[in-house]
Amino acid sequence: MGMKTQQKNTGFWHFTREFFRDPRGIGALFPSSPFLARRMAELVPAGEGAVVELGPGLGPVTRALLEGGIAKTDLILIERSANMVQHLRQEFPGVEVIHGDAAELASLISDRSPVRAIVSSLPLRTIPPNIVGRILAEVPKCARRGTAFIQFTYHPLHSCAGLSGKFTHQRASYVWRNLPPARVDCFHFGD
């Protein structure tokens, strides 16, 4: 078995284990496809500043962000699962991986500004609403004019109803080559 196949199998095992440990926190039976990951990465605005990824899991979006030109030093991953944190640190050396909760986002990245994008793979439709409210309340605390908030969902409507009115919805797109198909929404702060 080749090294890439072995890494892929190990990663899938991590994902499956985490799903059975916390299905509402993982929110999907399968990791995000490379097509979904690339779509999300394409929405990150050019320029300076940190790119924060919430709920990176196995890192498909992380990989797409790096391949899309985001510097390792600009990327910050926030992951709640200790097992996933360990996997991400091995898979992406040189990328800052914080073992923490997105509901405490502002305090976790308080020394890293400006933030040009927050890219979220959090399953906002399966996380309890009170926690979703706390997460979405943290997002504007980290934003400046032009900061993008990028979120995907498997629902036909976006999952960011509680997001601050300071964010305007810029666009929605669909990724049919994902299991299940996904909707990606992009919001900009202060536009």
C-alpha cells in the first residue's frame, strides 16, 4: 500500500471514529470533497491578514487553502477534537493548529489580526442552537471591513441566520460533486 493511500485510510479512520464519538459535532457521514474544499478556498479574498479555519477535521479545506496560495504563516486552524488536532499537526507542519472551541474564537486568536477570512466547516444545523449563537456572535469580534465569512451547509438555505447584520450576503453557490451536495455561502463584513 502506498504512503498516500495509507495516510488517506488513517485520516478516514480518524473521521469515522470522531463521527461515532460525536455525530452532531461532526455533522456528516463523509469528509468534504476536494471540489467543496476548492470552492470554499476560492472565496477567500486576496490581501494581507490571517485566514482562520473553523472545524478543519481531516483538512481537505486546509489543503485547498494552502494549494490556493494561502501562506502557512497566515493560516490558523481551530479544532475541538484532540484526535483531529493531532492529525492536523502531523498532516500540516508549520500551520498553527489551536485545540479549542469556535464559541471562544475571539479569545483564541486575539493576538492575530487582521483577519481577512473565517472559513467554517462547522455543522451549524446539527450543533445545538445556543452554541451556534455563541459561535456566530464571535465572528464579528474578529472581523474588519472586508473580512469574509465562508460557510457551507447541506441544506438548501444558508445556516447563518444568527450572523451579525454587519455581514452582508455576497453569494451562494452549490457544489454538486460532494456527498451530499453542498451549498457554500460567502458574507462580507462592513460592505
